Amino acid sequence: MLALYFNFVFTVLISSDSAQKIELKVNMKCQKCRTEVLKAVTKVPGVDHVSANVENEVVTIIGDVDPVLVTSKVRKAGKRAEIIGVGPARREN
């Protein structure tokens, strides 16, 4: 009985949707910079959606991914980046 309960709880925990929204402030001045940042971020496993706004210099990532890992990948691409915010991703109904 205990094994069945543990298996059920474990399955529920794994299958729960843990997508989060990460916002980064990235030094982007042109479309080439934007493309470089998008390429770096989309290679990170767990990223579901990425958008970049050059005017505001903000990159928004949605997915089950570590914010520090994403920031490090952007920095390795040669861009200055800092985490603005991390929170739950909104579900569109």
C-alpha cells in the first residue's frame, strides 16, 4: 500500500507543470545582437518560448529552466545580462 502511495505522489510531482517566466535585462543595441541572444537561449534545454525586445533590452524566457544557467549562456555569447524577475508562467485559457 505504501509503495502504491509513493508511486502516485512521485508521478504527480514529476508531471506537475513547473514552467516559469524569466526576464533578463540584456545589452542589445541592434537586430544582430537580438539574434545572437535568441540563438544562445534557445539552445538551453527546457526553454519553451523566447522573446526579445531590443528597445527595452529585455529578453523573456518561458520554460522549465534555471535562470542562472540562461544568464550564463547569454554572457558566454558576449552580452551583459542580469536577471530582472522570475515567476510563474501565466497560462492562457
